Amino acid sequence: MSISLAPVPRLSLPARLGAWAQGLLAPQKGRLAPWLAVALGVGVLAYFQRAQEPGFGLLWLMPPLAAIAFAFGRRHALAGWALGMLAAGMLGFGAAAWQAARLPPPLQLPATQVILQGEVAEVQRLPEGIRLTLANPRLGEGEVLPRTLRVRLRTDDPAIPRPGDALRVRALLREPGAPSFPGAWDFQRSAFFAGQGGSGFALGPAEILPGAGSAPPLAGLRADLDARVAAAIPGAAGAVAAALLTGTQSAIPPAEMVAMRDSGLAHLLSVSGLHMAIVMGVVFGALRILLAAVPFVALRLNGKPVAAVAALAAGFFYMVLTGSQVPMQRCFAMAALVTLALLTGRRALALRPIALAAAAVLLVAPAEILGPSFQMSFAAVLALIAGHEAWRGRLARFRQDHPGPVGRFAVILLGLMVTSALAGAATAPFGLHHFGRLQLYGIAANALAVPLTSFLVMPAGLVAMLLLPLGLEDLALVPMGWGVEGILAIARAVAAWPGAAPALPPIPSLGLALAAFGFCWLCLWRARLRLLGLPMILAGLTPGLWASPPDLLISAEGRMVALRTEQGVYLHQMPGASAFTREAWARHFAIAGFLPLPEQGEAAGGAIACTPAACRFQPREGAVTAVLLRTPAPPRGAPRRGVPIDPAALAEACGQAGLLVASEPIRPRCAHGVSIDRFTVWRDGAQAVWLEAGVRVVSDRAWRGERPWVPPIPIPGRPEPLPLAPVDPGIVSPRAADR
């Protein structure tokens, strides 16, 4: 008896690839949906990377594409998921473009003093005074402006404005400042999407007008709470306590801010997930205990859902009290999803609620994806959830093997350490990109400060708010101040440890994007597939792989030039240069300070050779030579007009340099080479230069392109000379204050 076997049909290459992909994604059940939020974010980033505003033609394909993805997803999960990712990316792109199109254009503010009127929407206490946010502002008797303005009152101003007051003041205003260098944080873009038009300082006393305007919800309560906290807790501790309760950080002294940042405790000052969790957790636990303590209620009512809904209501109140900022909206959305999961018996810690919260924030405020708050918050939460999924089995076995109070204490201590380590590692790349610093001892600082915040500071703050109507808030604020003093003591001690916050080169945007994608890959997938995210993270964090620092930086006002050498960064600075820009440059170069250019002679091993009229600069052998033309500053009290360049120095430089840099107009221009002068930065903003075999120049305008938040190219003409000193030495410039 013979048996004949039918030949097995051979699959085609597309079929084999499809079967391989299906087998690869089979263990990832439930992990495809969170990637739609990632695709949504990629679409938003694609909008902001464009050099010009896009059209809306192709975006009409998104609805039918989403419908096709839904139909395909039932039978062909991989194909449906791929089409859904494309549709989500188009949705993110369209949401960002739509929001930019519906916002009013930036304001063009006068350069002279004006009479400013408006309705006080927010009162912020500063270490040196009060700053107001004015809604529906008017300049003189003009029309109401479509954007808010911020103005800082004089320190001796007797006025005590409150949210809702109508106010008039003589002030000097400026539009939001341009980036400090090409690729730096864009303050104009941030202000554009936040609805801000500019900022400045008062030149005279403020006048509170009769009649009242409208104020945001609970703005008056927030201002009263700030004042009462400051009265009950003096000094820096009061400012930090107010920040924890109302989200207002403006009154915290710079020294304390630096200590909190360098110790890795700055996240405690930003009202976000930790504070929302503490508020809702305290309300939830207290209400459950109260309901269980009454037998009649406990036998007839399930206290858990009642306490969960009440805790969510408390979280909503806390969000409105802190100004309903986007970080708090994000936290409340996540809290609402977690509460819904508790009410329906689902798992509270899961990736889908986080993805839904991220998608909601991106659709409401797409520009938030560019800021450190969005990036660091979601990175920390994503890392904690992925870590919980990976460690919950081991944690359960540890609890079984170590019963009793010692085991519980060990679990709590281990949880604090692992939580700090995961959150710190997840947020470190974003902190390096935005701030150029790495907090090495954050785990130790958080292990001490977070329990103090959770068990003393925030509960005491909640009790203080309950006692506020009775005027007895001091009973709780005083213990809260003790806890805040402890947090500040921890911050100062840890920040003083050797190498607590070393300055490192910031991660370029492309490197951060790859590292972030690798981080999402590592956290969202299961099994060995997730390990492919590690090389992406390492490649994104590799120094020098994506970009090298420029050899020269020229500030937007032309008053400052930085020259990078192997021995350090040398700075040419003229009167009137921006101190904020100098600090931003130092972070960009990852240096503690700049070296001064010599008046005469060589520096940096011969890379720089100076005379009183000019400095020759060749950073490396074989690189193009640049010449910085110096102009002497006029004596104090002299008219503020430009000083002409030495004709002899200009003629000599034209024959030996491929690049000329000057703070004043270069006339006449050289026949060959590249020139950057006062007119160049007036038209195109700050300049970054790389000197190799040729000269590569990137201007701020070329970097940002023609976008709604970028000011138009100035009308041809003569730029106004910049003042050589601040208008009032005792007042911070409005541009620096706005930043």
C-alpha cells in the first residue's frame, strides 16, 4: 500500500512576510492601540518641523483612511494598524495646523512707553515685586488687543491689585524674545500658542479703576491663598509652599530654585501628577474611613465608588485652583481614566489610559509636545507603568517571602528607590536636551523628600485650605512650613555634594527624537521585541553623532560673539548685551563660564590673535579664518549711536578672512567671503557659524522658517541702534522677564 503526499503549496514572498509579521506581533495583543498616540505625536512634530505653513488639501484623506483602517483591522490587524497609524499622524498634523490658523497673529507693540489698561487675570508674586497678567488689554484709547500682556509693577507701588480688577499703568512693553541661537527654545512660538502678546515693566504707579472685569475661576482664591501662605510661612519656604498649593513658582528665590534643580527635586515645584495623586489619595482614603466608621452607611453603601468620585471632584477643584494649566489638565485626564477603571473593575495602571490622556492633550494643545513638561511627565509615567508590569511578579513573590512589618517597610523603601530610578532615567534625556544638566543624586534626594511631601506637606496644605474660610489656616500652614523647610534643607545638602549637577552638552533635537522613539519602543512592546529600543536610545544619546556645536555664535542684537576653541569658549561682549542669552550660550556649550578675549596678543594656543581693532580666529588647522572687527564703546553719557569700524582693520581683514563679523554695519563690504554685521542680525536674528573648508552659516530665520509666530522680515532701512545700557538699572529687561 502506497501513500502519496500532496505537495505543500509554497507561499509567495508577500505572504511569507505577512505571516512572519503576524507571528512577531502575536504576543503584542493589546499593545497596538497605544502606538496610535505615538503616531499622533509624530504628526504634530512633523507640522512644527516645516519651514512654511502647510495647506489642508491632503488632510481630507484622514477620515476615509481611518474608516478603511477600522474595517481592515477586524480581519487584518497588522494592515489596519498601519493604516490607523497613518491616519493618526495626519490627525496630529492637522490639529496643530488648525490651532495655529485659528489663533490671532502676534502683536506689534510700540517701542516707546504707553498707557496700558486691562483686566487683571492673574497676580504672580516675584521675589522683587508683583507681575500681573492683563486680559483684554488696550494701549491708550485703542481697541482691545486679542492677546494677554504681562507687566511687572514697581517694587514701591502701593497698589494691591486682585484678579478681576480693572487697572491702568504707564509701562514699557516688548514682544516675546527670539531664540538665543538657532535651534534654541522658541519663546515666540511658546507665547503664540499660549495667547500671550508681550511683557514689560511699569514706569509709574498702577491705578485701579472703578468697575471690575471678569477673572478666571478661583483666581481670587488663588491670590488670597498665596498671600496667606506668605504671611504664615515667611521666606523661601512660604514661596515653595505657595507653589505646591497654587502652582505659582514666580516668588521662589533663584538660589532655592537652583538647589531644587541640582538636587533633582524641581519636579516637586511643578504641580502635576505627584500632587494630584496626593490630593486625590488623601481625599479618597479619608472619605473611605469616614464612611466605614458609620455602620448605618457602611452596611448600605459601597464606599469605594463614592470615595473615588469625591476624590476626582477634589482633583478637579485642585486643577482649577492651580490655574488649569495644560500639565494639570493632563494629570486630571489621567486621573479621570484611572477613576473610571476603578469604577468598572478594570486595571488602573495600564498603557491605554496613558495613551488616551496623551492623545487628548495633543489634540487640545499640540504645541505642548515641544515643552519639557509634557515630555518629562509622560516619560516618567510610561516608565513607571512599564516597570510595574515587569516587576509586579517579583514584588508579589518578595511580599510572600517576607511577611510582616519589616517586609512591608522593605517593599515601601524599595518601591521609592525603584520609582525614583525609573522616573529619573526616563526624564534624563529630556532634561539634558532642554537644560543641559544631569542630576546624579536625584534618587537619594527623592527618597527623603517625596515621603515628606506625601505624608506631611501636602496633607497639611489640604487641611489649610479646609480651614481657610474659618481663618484658622495657620494651624496647618505652620506644620506645612516645617515640612517645606525640611525639603529645602535636603535640596541644599544634596546640591552641595560633589558633581551633583554636571553640565553636559545638550542632546540635539534629532538625537532626542530617536531616543524618545526608542524609549516608546522599549516600554510599549512585550518580550524580546522591546529590546530593539535600546540601540535606538543609545544612538540618540551618543554625543556628537547628530550635530556638533558651532564655532561661532552671534547674538540677535549683535552685541555678543562667542568663539569656540579646544581650550574653551571665548566671549566678545559689548555694553547692552543680554545676560539671559549669555547664560543660554553657556548651557549650549556645557561650560561654567566664558573666557575673555585678550586686548592684544594670542589666545587658545594661537587659534585667536587679537589687536585693539580686530581678532583673527581659526579654530582648527585647515579651517577658514574668521575676523571679528571690534568697535570701541562710546563713553558713558555719549549719544547712543553706532561707532564706525576702523577702515584700516576692515581693509586688512578683507584680504585674509573668509568670514567677517562685526557689531556695526560693514561698509564697504568685501568682494569675497561672508559678512555678518548689524544689518544681518537685524534681518535674520542670531547666527551660528561652522568653519571648515568653507563657511556654513545658519540664521535663526532660516532655522525657523516662515511661520505664524516668526516676525516678518523687517522693512529695508536703517536698524535702530541698540541702547548701551538698560533703561532702568534696577529693573530687569522685559525680554528677560518674559523668558
